[in-house]
Amino acid sequence: MGAAFLQQVRGWIERFLEPGNSLLGIADCARWIRDFFARDLGTIADKTLLLDWYHLRVRCAEAANRAWRVCLHTFIRSHVFTHVDVS
């Protein structure tokens, strides 16, 4: 994301976020959003960044798939190939 755009967003947030109010962000897993929220909005003490449900479901499915592939690969390597005579 462009630095000029992010500066504008930060300026709008600082301009309209009144003292004592909190900031809630909803993200889609993009690293630039997490970085912007943590780094550029670091002076805002009361802020929360949430991951939307759709992308949370996608992330969980991807992580489960990776874990399953590792588990399956380990099982096959340790159980199947140890019983195969390749001589």
C-alpha cells in the first residue's frame, strides 16, 4: 500500500478519534494492515485489530491442511515405507 495513502488514513484517524475513544480495525490478513495498525497507529493506546470471519475460516483451513499434510507424510514415511522391501 502506498505510503502517501497510509499517511492520509493516519491523519484522518488522528483528526477524528477523540481522546478517550477507542479504535477498532477489521482486517483481511494482509500484512500491510497489521504493520500499519501496529507501527503507524502505535501512539493510539486503546485499539483493537480483528480478523474478519471469512478470512479467519480460510486461515484456519489452510493451517489445518498444512498440519494434515505433515502428519500424513510422517505416517507414510514411518509406517508404509518401512514395510516395503526395495531389494
